[in-house]
Amino acid sequence: MTRPCAFYICFNFQVILVGSLIPWAALNVIFIKLWIYMVRVDPSAQGGVVVRSGQSCSTHYCSICRKTVTGFDHHCQWLSTCISLRNYLQFYLLCVVGAVLYFLQTVIGLLAIAYWETDSNGSSFNASPEGRSLWILSSLFDCIIGVCFSSLVGFHTYLICKGMGTYDYVIKAYENRNTTVL
Ligand SMILES: [Zn+2]
């Protein structure tokens, strides 16, 4: 690769990297705020946004939280709280923002690796084998988390379209399995 061409690519990677830091920072703020909301809000409290039909009708007792929750969807181990009518919309948004954030981080990591490849004078901040390995591992980790969040988004979008909660889905899947076995 000729030097002017390499410089042109490096320059553009730098522009894209710096440009992507603004939405990355904004997504981080939204993600952290949603996470704090999920941890702090009482899932058994009144209120919330009805996202799917019949959501406000189902009431269940969560043995982990020891609370009777209106619009019970499931108990989330990661957030250590129930997902209910009160916080379902925020949970769904958290998954959407998480998917976008971690895929963006993956792209930023790949851009950093590509920048390292084209940095012919070896003066960039990650121009070392250890630095490059860290970027690759970080990008791989971000990609896996992004896939996990997008799977959650896909699953809950499917449930919303079907007008079904996670709890109802699990019970139905269990009943179908028992019927098939019998
Ligand atoms: Zn719970």
C-alpha cells in the first residue's frame, strides 16, 4: 500500500472513531440510567406502560422478590428484580440500547484494529501485539454481549407481537412438551 493511500485510510478511521464516540457516550448514559431505574424501581408498584394485550390482568407472586407483582413477566437474575407492568417498557428499551451499544463497541474495536493495521509508522496508541490482542478480545466480548441483547430483543418482540408474557410462554412450552411426551 502506498503511503498517501495508507494515510488516507488512517485519517478516515480516526474520523470515524472520533465520530462514533459521541453516540457511544450517549448510549452509555442511557444504558446506565435504564439499568439504575430497573434496579431501583419497585416492580410491584402501581403504574407502568401496557406494551401487550392483557398485560395488566396477570398477577403473580414472585418467591424470590417475595412480592405480588401486577403484569408479571419473569424474574431477571441479572437485574435481580421482577420484570412487570411497572418496568417492562424500560427493560425492553434496556435490551435495545444494550444491543446497539455493544454492536457499536464491536465496530469501534474493529476500526481500531484496522487502524492499527494501516498505521505504517507504528505510532498509534494500540500499535503493539498486546494492544492488538486486547482490542480483538474486547471486540469479541462486545460482539457476544451484543448477540445476547439482540436475542432478548428478538424474543421479547416476538412475545409482544403474540400478546404473550415470558411466564405464559414458559408455561405453554412446558405444557406442550408434557403433551408431546404423553
Ligand atoms: Zn422477582
